[in-house]
Amino acid sequence: MDVLKRMEQSVIVPVVVLDRAEDAVPTAKALAAGGVDVMEITFRTAAAPEAIKAVSANCPDVVVGAGTVLNLEQCRLAVSMGAKFIVSPGYDAAVTEWCVSNGIPITPGCVTPTEIQEALRMGLQVIKFFPANVYGGLQAMRALAGPFPGVKFLPTGGVNTENIREYVHTPFIHAVGGSWICPRSDIQNKNFEKITQLCIEARKAALER
């Protein structure tokens, strides 16, 4: 399974915040029904490890990963629970090195040339750009793509259905991240049909020519 290819095909890597592990499988199925078969479950809540385990065990068609991974302990726990990829808001050398050594795809947050060079040194080609709207959005990534032509970005922060098309039709964008297609409140209220519809609308906006 080429995880990075699945991200690209999904177009959107949803940032999923779960307060209850029991909501993980219904959320995964709702996303998949809307054409998004990748999900990043964040370590912002205590439910994250069990949520990852539930999706990994019960949703074979969904590629589940862990987000907001801040240290090596979280990284190892996520992978032991079934996470197929790791996303971190910044660049952590220990986490990146462990993932590379163990064949786990990782997209660390890199917004400066120095951070990008560190990622390249580790053999990475896809990096997270977060928060994209704070660090200059497409204009900043376009400037960085000049000296780093092989790098693809996964911008997160400020991306939505209204501007997603502009992002995904840019050559240096691999996919986009965000939580707008699976709001925390809708997960809590079990509005799974709404999540499916948000995914459909976002993908349609992204892919229409």
C-alpha cells in the first residue's frame, strides 16, 4: 500500500478530532462514503490510540494515521495501534528518524528552508505546511518550491471548500489537510451523513475543471 499515493488520490487528508473512540468507525465510514478514504486521527485527545485501533481493525478500506504527534512515545504508540502514517505539526528529528528507519510514512511540519532541508536529508518528499494561512499560503509555498523543486506540500490551516480548487491544481501541492469536512461538533452529535456530504462537496469543488 502506497500511503502517500492514497493521500494524493483522496485529495483531502481530514484532521479528525475524536472525543470518544466509539465514534471512530462511523466517522471513517462517513468519510469513505464521501470519497475520502484517508483519515488523520489527532493525538489531541485521550481517545486517539483506541480510535486508531478501532479504524485499523474494522475499516480495511480506510488508511488511518496519527496526527499532532509531538514525540517518539506518541509515535510508537500510534503505530502499535495500527497507524499507517504519522503527521506532526513541526519537525522532530527523533520522530522522523524512527519513522524512516521503520518504513512508516511521515509528513512533518516544515515552513522554513532549513526545516525542508532537514526533511530532504531524511529522504522525505512530502511535507506538511502548517498553519498554511499564517505562513503565507500558496504564495509562500510557490517561493519555496523554487529552490526545492522535488518537494510536495500538504497545506493545512485555512483550506476550505471555497479555495480548495486553487490549492489542488497547483503542481507542488500533494493534497490538502483540514477539519472542515469532519467538524468536531458533528462527530460528537453523530451527524455522519453531514460529514459524508461535506466530503462530496469538497472533492467536487477540488476536482472540477
